[in-house]
Amino acid sequence: MREIKMIATDFDGTFCVHTPTGTWEADNLKALQDARRAGVLVFPCTGRPWPQAEKILRPYEFDNIAVVNNGAVIIKTDTGDVLFNTCHSPEVSKALMCFAEKYSIITQMSTTRHVGFYVPEQPLEVEGMDSMEYINNHRVTQDESKFGFFLYKNMQEMYEHNAQDCELFRFLINPEQITPAMQADLSALGEIEITWSWSFHMDIMTKGVSKGTAVSKLAELLGISLENVMTLGDAENDASMLKIAGIGVAMGDASPKAIEAADYISDTAENGGFGKAVQKFAVK
């Protein structure tokens, strides 16, 4: 069995499950602690923006680097120093904003400094989501004494504030609401990478950016071969990092794309699939 020197794990739906049931918390915390005691580096790799992830990750004993914004940013969690990031060009940012305005899509833009939302006057309704509840939840889960949180009046205001440093666009839309016309408009842009991090999170990064490329970059920075890296995830946006690692582990309740990309299928996230896989492959 290959030696695991580094673990990169998705956070929501893999390491952390937002339900009151299951055994995940005790199992996963113990596995995290055991891995670190064994000298294995353990890093979170999330679609969340840094202003939100900073507060949410704080209680857990990960090592002091995180991949955020679906691989657009690698950041030191103790200092907030950015080790690597990739931003949309102003031209692509403007085109994506025009797309959101054309189709009345609620839009989130994320940087390492702030998070902002634009809500059209008559937004496209998303099944299973209350837009203001969703936005307020984002607001309370970030520390506004450190980071800005904005609700933009119009797209022009959003563009002026974010054109130079937007790392992630998130369109709040269900997959079945994507029309052929929308597909054609997005395909015409060319310079973007699209993935889904949740049922109604259509995430758009610069072409070539993914959790997989970020994990590869982080391993390179640390001088660790990908053969000695273990990745864990559950969603479509995790598939890229499950493919490139020495061992890619999908949760038992993962999406079809994550399962297809994985080398091993663990228990469900709710039943501590992360902890069981870490104990099996990384902790001696």
C-alpha cells in the first residue's frame, strides 16, 4: 500500500454533514487527529469563498493551508496570505454579468476580500431555495469585521467592485433550468470552467481552474508526489481531484461523477465515510 503524506478533503458533504443524525462528527474528528499525529498533512478543499470558509473552518484542526473557491485560491489559513490565485479577466466578468442579467439569475461573486450578491427584480425561481434566507445565511457565516459583504443594486455596481479580482462566479440555478440558449451563450465565452458544487450552485472559474489543479499545485509547492496524496469528496466539483490523486475516495452517497472518478467508495458521509477511509488508507 502506498504511503499517504497529504490528504485534501472536500468540506461540505464529505468531512462535515449538516444534519443532526449519523456518526460523522466523532469518527471524522478522530481520523483527522490520528492522521495529523501520524505526520500526514490534511487540508480542506472547498467551493466556499475564503471570507466564509475562514470562519467555518476555524474550529477544526486542519493544517494551515486551504483550497477555496473551487481551486481558484490556495491560502494560508493562519495568516490569510494567498499562495496562489486565478481571477477572471474583466472582459469575462462583464460577459458573465451580462449573461446573469439577460436570464435574471441570482449571482454571487467571490474574492479573497469579500462576497457579493446581485438579485434581479424578478429573479429566476430556484426550487428548494429561499433567496433571501440563502443570502442571509452566507452573511452570518462570515466575519464582517474582517471581510466585506455586499448586496449590489445593479450589475454596473457589481462590475465596478469586482471586475479586477473576481475568482468565482456562482449562478443560483437548477440544472434543468439551463436552456439551449443559455448553453450556447456560455459556450461562446470559451475562457471559463463550469462545475456544480451543490444542487443549485453553478460555479464558474477561469478555464483550467478546478480542485484538481489546485491540489496538484499544492502538492508541488510542498514537494509531495501525487502518488502520495489522498483526496476525498462527494460532488461533481470534487471529481477533478479524485482523478489526479494516488487514492481518490468518494463518499457512499456521492454524485455519479464523483463516484466514477474515484478509486474507492467509502461509507456515506453521514456515517463517517471520511473517517473510515482515512483510517483505512492513511493512518498506520
